[in-house]
Amino acid sequence: MRFLLFDRVTHLEPGRRIEGVKHLSLTEEFLRGHFGKRPLVPGSLITEAMVQLTAWCAIAAHDYKYSLVLSMLDDVHLPAELGPGHALEIHGEIVGTNPKGSIGRVKALVDGEEVATLGRVLYAHFEVPDPERLRERFRYLGGTL
């Protein structure tokens, strides 16, 4: 099963920055059967949402000719407790990018308060056979941008 961990892209400047939102709902598949009395969103899934969204900023910078694989995370800070019922605003920034890889940083906010950060995210790039298909996938996954 594939989890898409952001709901919508709200702003994109290819190769510079991206913003999006993930609504944390009690109906999320990853909460099924977990934490029965007090559901909490796992930090690994918050991290994945931040990494997924920011990757699209680098992909767009190269006109969808490359897809990305996460290579490394550094300086990670996650919330001790974050339950459903919140909108997670994700702000990703690409610090540097070239055809071989990208470096970014990401923060996530809830109600304007910073709750999570990824100080450094490294991605490795690989060529895709059909850039237009990747572009269409982004349009579909990201909403109306």
C-alpha cells in the first residue's frame, strides 16, 4: 500500500520553496487499531509527509526529468505528541540542487506554531523515462496547481 502523506500543495516556487497541508484525521489508515484511547500521529509519518512534499519542489526545479530517493536526514526535531484534528502546514525549502541530487530543509506548523523540523534533507536523483507523466502525477497529487 502506498501512503500519500500530504493533502494539497498551496504554493510552489520550483527549486526554491513549496508549501502544503496535511490534515491529520482520526480516519487515517495508519491510526486504525493504534493508540486506542489516545491516538497519536507517529513521528515517522510526519517526517515522511515533510520529505514527500519537499521532494516535489526539487522535481519541479528540473522540469520533472528526475524523480528522487531520500538519502539522508539530519537535525530532526519531531513533536512528542500530536493527535488527529489538526492541519499540519508544511514549508519546504530547497537549499541546493543539481541533476545528481538536492539538499533541502523543512518545517511543519500547527496553528502557526512550529512543531517539527528537518534541518537537512538529502535526495538522490534518477532520470525518469516520461517527464510529462511525472508532471501529471504531481498535478493530480498536489491539487489544483
